[in-house]
Amino acid sequence: MSGNGKIAYTVKKDIKEAVNEILEGLELENTKDKRGLIVCFVSYSYNLDNFASEMSKSLENKNIDFIGCMSCGEFISGLSLENSIVAINLLTNVMDYYIELIDTPSVEKIDQFLANAKSHFGLSHQEDFDISQYVGLILSGGTSLKEETMMNILSAKSDLIFVGGSSADNFEFKYAPVIYNSLVKDKGFVLCVLKPYGYQIIKTQSMSILPYSYTVTKADFNNKAILELDYKPAGLVYKNALRDYLKSTYNLEIKDEDFDKLKIRYPLGIVVEGQPFVRSVKDIFDDKMTFYCAIEEGSQVNLLESRSKDIVTDTISALYDTVKDDKYSALIAFNCGYRKLELLENSQLPEYADIFSSINTIGFHTYGEQYITHINHTLTALLLK
């Protein structure tokens, strides 16, 4: 069995009116033999506690759960939005699911979550999830600073692949909660194991790998900082590399005050089989650099250059290379906030949303994306049949 994931959006400011418009658009079915699941992304301009309360009240007599998070810009099939709520009903895309909201990552909590999920699906404790049958969906608290720890534990404990994104509060970095039914948790994590009728994962970024490669010789993982590259102060190494590249390639002379503007376009990345896993730069000091994703000591990193004008065409290629001739009816997308800024700069946000016109899609602009690990400057997405 497969079907179309119904989608809906609202820009109504009144919470009750907004929830009513969302639920009417999703065409919910109250079935006794099957649970339903709604995924929603809610603009930072709404009160998420009020939203979760009103949704829970409206779904009280229905066999339906909902998960979601705060967002700083949303999109739905063919439409780029701000200050909105977008939602998708996965009733006909998912056979079954298991959800927990975890306040902070730890080995013990993830062990228990995985044990509970296996029990729910009738698997033995010794079995791992068959990744052809199951996939993980994760919504991470964007101010938690714990996404890397969560993804590292999940990857170490199971072959199950988790894809998702980090909640966002319009670059305030103060309060960006996640939601599971009536529960609203800042710095929390919603972990969901899905048993879909079929799925694919998309990961795409528009980056060139530059010939400047270094070993991270000293890092502060918990504070997402690199102190040394090749045993030299990280900030100075980065500045010298970027100065050299821009002078030799574009004949540009760079001053110290220019780096704050250039950091979005020139992140670092860990390259695996020719594909960069991007770490966006937050702040640059002579003696260190901070990032939106942590980088472990001993990692090999490359200087990258964003090809921002290729984001639309690269995303089209990634989507259609993945879909091919298969029939997918739902897509949940997590697009980096830095990509949003670049799309805005190039006046391409409407064109970007239009990429997803042919498939029922909801998405939001994130504080980081998850696929195997925690990354930046990327689109990750879950395609469902």
C-alpha cells in the first residue's frame, strides 16, 4: 500500500485558526486499525507551547501523533514561506513508527530508545534494524550544541540511518524547541523510527573542494572549536589559505574585516569518497575558529568554496537522480539556513521551492542537518513512497 502524503500550510496568526486550517488541509482519517503521523515545522513567530497544546486538543480523539520543531523560514511544494506553519500527513506513507523525545543524548538513553523501538516492531534485542525496511527521522534542538554527540552515539549503536535537521529561531540562537504531541522541549531531540512503504535519502551541497588540506591537531569538541591546524593557530591558517586562494584565483586582496563576510562562502569540510561533509564557520579568531558543527581532533579538513548560484540546479539533479523512475509521493526536507541566505542573495528562493512542485513536500531552513553525522550548508531530505 502506498499513497499521497497530504500537505497543508497556514499563515494565520491566531493559533486556533492556524491549527484548524492545517488539520482541514491534511484531510485526516480516524482509523482504528492504524495510527497516523503528522510532521510539522512551525515558524519562530508562533508560540510553540500554544501550538502544541491546541494541536493536542484537536487530535485528542484521533489515533494520530505529531512531531515538529521551530523554523526560520518554511517551504512547501512550489511555495517559499515565512512566518508560517507547514505540515504533512504520513498516514499512507508509513506502515508503523516509534517515537521518543529525549532531553539530552547519552549512551544509556539511546540504548533504551533502540531497545524500546525494537520491541515495538517485534525485533529481538540482538537484531539490528534492516535499513531496507526502516529509516530514522530526527528533529534536533538547534541550540542544544549536542547534535554531534547524538549522531555519534546513534551511528555507533545501530546501522539505522537517521536523517533530519536542527530547529531554528531566525539566527537568534536562544530558544528553538522540538515538539512531540503536547511535549515541547528546548535543546531536546525527537527520535522517530519509521517503517515506510519505501524510501530514499537525499544529501546535496553546492561546494567546490579547494586544494588546501589540513589536519586538525587541536580541537575543543564540546564548544565546536578548532584551535590548531597542522600544529599552527587555526584562525591564522584559515586566513592565510583564503588570502592565497582569492589572490591567486581572483586577484583579490583581502583585509581582516572582510573575513566575517567571506566565512559563509568558505567553510571547511571533511571529504569522504569525493563528497564534502560541510562544517560552516561561526567565528574566526587568530588563535581559533568556531563552527556550527564540531570537528574532532585528527580529522582531515579541506577549504571549500560555495557555488551558491548552482544550488538550484544541483538540487534538481540530486532530486531527480534519486527519484529516477520510482514513484515517491512525500518529501520532508531540511535546508541549511546559510543556503537560504545565499538563495535570498541570488533572488532564487521562489525558484528553489518550485523544485519540489511535483511531489508533496514540506521543509524548513535549519541550524544544521543530520545524515550519518551533523553537517551544515547542505540539503538533507527523506523521500517516501
